[in-house]
Amino acid sequence: MGHVVTEIVAADPDAEIVAGVDLAGEGSGSYPVFANLADCAVEADALIDFSSPRVLDAILEYGCAHRLPVILCTTGYSEEQMAQIRAAADRTAVMKSANMSLGINMLLKLLQSAAKTLAPAGFDIEIVEKHHNRKVDAPSGTALAMADSINEAMDQAYTYTFDRSQRRQGRDPKEIGISAVRGGSIVGEHEVIFAGLDEVIEFKHTAYSRSIFAKGAVQAAKFLAGKPAGFYDMQDVII
């Protein structure tokens, strides 16, 4: 993702990468690359992270110490880490999104509108997500964000069902089924199904390359630069 972000920024006259961080110290040569974030003394307007939840402590510590807006673009954070993220937002601007795609975040808004009309009419809701065989978390953070977005729109909370293989009973009308598929090099597919009596409505988003996540992250960085401390997400960017 570092290489993809570099390509996106190179084509954007309103953005510039001033430094990178890579454990192997590898970069494009157009900006300095540090093996350790703590060693980076270059001034910047925002920090984009596409690494791993394992380095969250270092990223939040650096962002808070330098009052540097932080855009967290990875998934798989624990509840304890999410609490850390929200605590850090008291000291600097922090953006956390399950998916940086502008299209996905627009879809989250559309799902809320659809749910308000279709769920009360008895439509069942199912989510199917597909990713490459190297993705370690399942279901995806985006699938959960879709379910959460639908729940936010409803007066009565829906439960989430991830596995029906051990159940011998009918479907609960107040549940959202979430299924995960892992295989090959699928970048990312998410399909939300509203299944009613004699009709089905489907919302689908397909990612054909990782550049959509990099583009969204760069847009988020431009939005977050100069913003006061607080917790933000991609919905703030697309408003």
C-alpha cells in the first residue's frame, strides 16, 4: 500500500509525501524512509497508516506527541485498541475507517436509507464479503461496518449471525447474516441482500485494485490536515 499511496500522491498536485516508514527501510527514493517511526523528525500535516494493529501504540504515541493528525487504514483492532484510539482523539485528530474507499462510504449511506424502508416491510438482510486468501480477519471490517450502518438506521437492533451450520431452526427476522469467502487474489467484494416476498434488492461494491483505498486515504489526509483533536471517519470526508 505504501507504493500505491506514493503513486496516487505523485499524480496529485495538492499533496506531497515528505517521509515514509518501513521496517526494511525501503522506499521510492523520492522521499526519506525511516525504519522506525520515532526516528522521523520531518514535519508533516498528516500521517497515513496502512501497516498493522501491532504498531498502533507507536503510531498513537507519535501522533499525540507531535499533534499530528492520524489516518488509520487497517482493520482487526481489538476492543482495547479501539479504546486507545478514542482516547488519543482527545489529544489529536484521529480518523479510523473500516474501509477507505469513497464508494464504500457512499454505499453505507445508501444502505441506511434502504434499511429504513425495506426492513419494516419484512425484508431479510444478508451480507456476503469476498477477499483474497491472505486476509486474516473474517468477516471483514467493511462487512461489519455495513451491518453497523444498517443497525444505526433502525429503531430495534439486529443481531449478527456468522455461522448457521450448527443451527436447526428458522431464520430470526431480527438478524443480519454475514458470510465470508476467502480465495485467490480477490481484492474485495461486498454484497448486501435485502430479500423480501417475491423480490430481492442487492447492493454490491467491487474493488478491482487497492488504489481505491490509497486514493481515499489521501483524500482523508487532506481533509484531516489542520483539524482539531477529535475522532473522525470517512463519512466526514464525503459529506
